[in-house]
Amino acid sequence: MKNNRILIYLILQSVVAALYYLGSFITLFDANTISLTTVDHYVKPHFLAVWIYMSFFLLLFLTVYLSNKKDMILFMKLILMNSIISLIIFIFFPTFIVDSDYYMLQKESPISFKVLSFVINNDVRSNCFPSLHIANSLLATFFLLRIKNKLLSFISCIWFLLITWSVLSTGQHYFYDILGGILLSIITYFIFPKYLKSF
């Protein structure tokens, strides 16, 4: 069963990635830039941020792997719902993020710089609001809290906060994108399962 969950996660992640990239190919609109906030100016690039940013995939994997079967299925449905809602927003309201000055990492940590360069060069720069990275990370955190393990709950909450910092530090999102991602996750987690009986 656990091996099946690895396959399930890989399929889920592939579908989410396909939906994420689809928006940039079918949108008919030019992307707008969201204004930077004080928070965006305050958070600076850090070599650890890229690794925390990438740990998002591990957070989602642990949620699929550790949840009971019922929660795992619901989690996958809500992740897909996040992706579909985000896709609609990416198509009709694309937002652009200006490249951050991450070149300072080149001397501080060449490996982190190369990994971040790879992420930036292969990411879609107009799929910013809402942050699907944040929406799915928070959703995973909600489900890990359902396991009712105090240590796991503490780690998952801290992990989510670090991922939130990392998306700003790596220059992948602005503060408004984070707020959008949090709102999206709250809507999908607390509203859809409760009011859509057929979901």
C-alpha cells in the first residue's frame, strides 16, 4: 500500500504541474506586475531559502504517505481543486514578478545559486497570484495536523512558515501572492468539503 502511495503522489504531482504550466500557454492576456510591499523589500535572498523552497515537494509527499486513506483521497481532491482554481486565475488574471537580485548568492553558495537559477529559468513567471506553492503547503499542513501527533504538528507548522519565508527570499512570489495562496487553501479546506456534498 505504501508503494502505491508513492506512485499516487507522483501522478498527483504530475497532474498539478501540467495544470500549472497550462495556464501560461492558453492565456490571452498580458501579465500585470503586483506592487511590492514592505515585507517584500525586507526579505532578502538567503542560500538556505532555495532548499526550503524545494522541500515543498517532500511536505506534500509526507501528507500523502502518512494520512489515512480517506484523508489522502480528500487531500488529493483539494490539491486538484487548488490547481484548477489557480489555473482559471492564471489564464484570466496573469501577474508577473520581477526577477530578484539573487546573484549575491553566487559567491555565498554556488550550489544554492545554481539550484535557484534552475528553478527561476524553468518556472512560469506569470503564474504568481495566488501562490500555489503556499496554497498546497498550507493544505498539506492542515492534513498533517489531522494526524494528531504533537511533534508532527509542530514540525509541519514551522515547516509551512519556513516555506512562506522561502518563496519571498527566492523571489518567486510577492507578499500578496502568499495572502492569495492562504485564502485559496482556507476556501478549499473549510468550504468545499462541507458544502459540496458530491465533492
